[in-house]
Amino acid sequence: MMWLKMSKEFREYIEAEIPRIKKYPPLLRAVMLLKIRRESPAADAVYMFRYCLMFIHGSCLIKKLVARRFMRLLVHRYGIFFDFRQGSHFGKGLKFPHPSSIIIGSDVKVGDNCVIYQNVTIGAARAGDAAKGKYPVIGNNCTLFAGCKVLGSIDVADGTTVGANAVLLKSTEKGSTYAGVPAERIK
């Protein structure tokens, strides 16, 4: 019954991010989702992340308390910290292959089918920029490899790959690869 009570949008996001559950009939999907979450930390982190997003902006106090509980679980279990406001958006197909120590700022926008590896930071470049809402906008089909930092009011174009431990401080071109400190286009 849990699966039937979830919002339609939430179900679509989860089915896009955990495609293995699509092959089961609707009543078995909730059971299979729990099994997959138990076996896969990546699926569990994405599920908790989406659950927080679904409830964090709700008007009901109980929904906000549930979202806060899942936020704490994300921090304690995986080290994933985020600060959401009305301006933040995360598209379908979000993946955390190795969910560990990921920090996401408040007004970050992430497109569809993005992959974010461990120890990634996405946020404002300076403390004063956070108050002004100067956060990155990440396009569709982007990959942020382990330890990279995407900082400032920049646009990461569709299909961009940011290499491990790179510090990206400027906007990118479509389908390109960036690496280094500060990150420069290498391909």
C-alpha cells in the first residue's frame, strides 16, 4: 500500500533512478524497493534523498519532521549533506554510485541523468555568494567524479564530465571534459 500512496512524481523519479523495480507489478514494487534499498547503498541514498525532497517543502508539520529525520539519516549513514530551498531542483535519473561525503548547496539545480560520486561539493564560491543565491546550474547527463568541487554561479553544460579532485570555477562547454586545479578543458 505504501507504493500506491506515494505521489506520482515521486514514483516516476524512483523508477527512473532504480530501474530494476519497473519489472514488478505495482503491489510488489514496494517490497522489492525495500529489498533493493537494503542490498544497495547507492539505491538507499537516492531513495532517502528523494523522500526528503518530496516532504521538505510540504505544509504539514509531520511531513517536515519526516523529511528532517531522513536528512539526519543521510548525514549519519552516508555523510550526504544538503540544504534545500524553493530554488533547488534535481532532475530524474540522479545517481550516487558511492554515496559518501557529498555536500550540496541550497539553490543548486541539477539536470536529468547526472552521476555524482563520493566527496563532491556543489555550492557557492564565497560565503557572501551564498546569501545572494549564486550557485551552480548543472545540465543533463553530467558526471562529477570523486572529490571534485563545482563552485560559484556557473553553468555546467549538458554532457560535461568533471574529473576527480578538479575545482571547477567557470562555465563549461557542451560534451566536454574538465580536470585540474583550477579545472581546464582537456577534451
